[in-house]
Amino acid sequence: MKSSIIIISNPAAKSASKKKIQGAYHLLRSKGYAVDILFTKQRGEAENIAREAVNKRPFLVIAAGGDGTFNEVINGMVNSDIPMAILPMGTTNVLAKEIGVPENVEGAIEIAIKGTPHVVSLGKIIAGYQSSRITRYFVLMAGIGYDGESVYRINENLKKISGKGVYILSGIKTLIRFKPEALTCDINEKTYKVYSLIVGKAAKYGGNLKITPDAKLTEPTLYVCLFKGKRRFDILRYVAGILINRHIMFEDVEYLKTESIQIKGKAHIQLDGDYFGLSPASIEVEPNSLRLIY
């Protein structure tokens, strides 16, 4: 028997996803690996399971799920020397698209066992006030303002039923009700007044869109898109610009490369597509903090 592999997955996944997990298990077993499947019981538990899995010193940890599950597992594996691979089973599978992992079991497992471990520099956010500071890591993006508000308004039960459609519905609802507060961002020794921003560690966003097109997982840098407009028309214009890859050319959009950001003011935050909390916040790079296979 070869080295051990641990798969971390959500047992509440739909039947098609359960078939994927079982398919991955039998495929790995047929190749001679010892395989353990560790199921989560509730949202947020994958982080602790991943931390415990690392202590068992497996050959590899495979996160099976969507970008939210991947984020949880990553937070449990930060600065570990154990490599992580993914089996995409989510709504948009942005990380899978970013690193070229197919959604079929055979292709994903082939990359998991034969791919190259890349050293990834994660994003690190510290949010809240002195008495209740929260630290978390992200691999794709942090969205503050309109983006965070949209994710905040998502109904998780509806998400399970309608998939990608729930993001569109929430975006429309947010557009109608959004009352943005001005945010102050300190970046590269300059101060900017904005109403929304996206901080990217990856190029892709929401599927195949690119809000921070120059961002790379392996680089110890952040790319930031600052949106200075607050009207509904401004938001619609930004969305249209993103769809045709022209948004960074707008006069009221700043596109910057940096290693850290200070955000003052109150706004909702999403990380890797899941709701996180409220600003103020500081964001920086955690260099060489994850071994990701692709």
C-alpha cells in the first residue's frame, strides 16, 4: 500500500457530489493509496478537520467541495508542508478554473497525484476592532462594499437549490437596497476614498471573469481594484466593464499592485465567495504559506 491520502468533504453534498467522492475514493484505492474520508458536520468545521489531518502527516490532503470548502481547508493548512489538492464540486469552482483542475473525477485525481506542488502566497485579512479582531486567509479574493454586501444577502438554502442564479438574484437585490458608506484605503503610502474594492490573489472571479487580471497565486503580492462611484448607475457601469474586461480603464477605478492595505470605515466583506464580516480591516500577503498541487 502506498502513502495515505485524506479527503475532506461535506456529507450534505448533493447526490452527484457524493458519487464523485466515492469515485475518487475507489480510484485512489485502485492506485494503491490508503484513503480516509473525513466528513464535516457543519459549516466551518472543515478548517479544524484539516488542522487535525495535517497532524496525521498524510502524503496529501484533498479538499472536495466548492470554493468555500477550499477556503476552510486552506485555513487549517496554512504554513503546513503537507500538500493540498482539490476535487471541485461547488457552484462556480473559481479556484479550479484558476489552476486548471477539471470538474470530472478522473482528471482531478490525476492532477492530485501527478501534479506539481506550487508554493502559494495567500492573502491574510485582520478585521474588526481591538477587542474582537478576527484573522483569516484567502486564496482567491476579498470583496469589500457592494461585493461583500451581495454575498451577505445570499440565502444559503436558496444557494443549494439555484446554484449560480442565487448570486445574480442577490446582486440585483443589493443594487436596489445598497446604501454604501465611504471607505478610506491606505495603499502604497497614498490614501483613497472609495465605496467598493476587490483585493485579488487570483486572476479569476465568479467563474471566468477577471477583475484583477494580473494577480498570481504564487506571487507574494496583491492586486487591488478600487471603485470610487456609489450610484446604481456606477455599479452597473462597473459590471458592464468587468464583463468586457475594460473596467480598469475607467477614470473612477484605480488598479494597484501592493503588499498591504488598510481599510477604514464600515462595509461587509466576502472572502473566496463566502461571507466573512465587517471592516475596518487590514489585508496583507502571507508569503509561501500553502503547497497547492496543480
